Amino acid sequence: MLSTALSIAMGLFVLAWVLNLGRLIFGPSLPDRVLALDTMYINSIALIVLYGIQQSSKLYFEAAMLIALIGFVSTVAVAKYVTRGDIIE
């Protein structure tokens, strides 16, 4: 039962990731593209966590935490760049 649920969840997150990739490439504006990239980070984290559950390994959870940290910092940097035009004051 768990393997079926994990497979379905991973498939849906991959579908969401592909749809976000389309928004990233064909987004009408820069904020749409930034939001799509941020959502792709979140979907990637979810995929890594689901794969870690499937493999019964704690290593994947640590990788997901690292990607979450990098995603947060990059989102803040891009948001500052979009709003101010400068990252470092």
C-alpha cells in the first residue's frame, strides 16, 4: 500500500514539476518565472523526501534540507533583485 501511494505521489509531483517548468520557460512576466522557480524547488524537495521514504534512507532527508536552504536564500536574493535592482546594499 505504501509503495503504491509513494509511486502515485511521485508521479503527481513530477507532473507538477513539469508544469512549473513550462511556466518558467513561457511565463508572461518575471514574477511568474520567479514563483515557478520557487515552486520547482519545493517540488524537488518533496520528490527527494518521497524517494528517501521509498529507499528507507536518512541521507535523502539531509539533501532535502540542504536544497530547502539554498532555495530559500536564492528566492530572497531574486526577490530583492526584482524589487530593488540590487542584491547587496
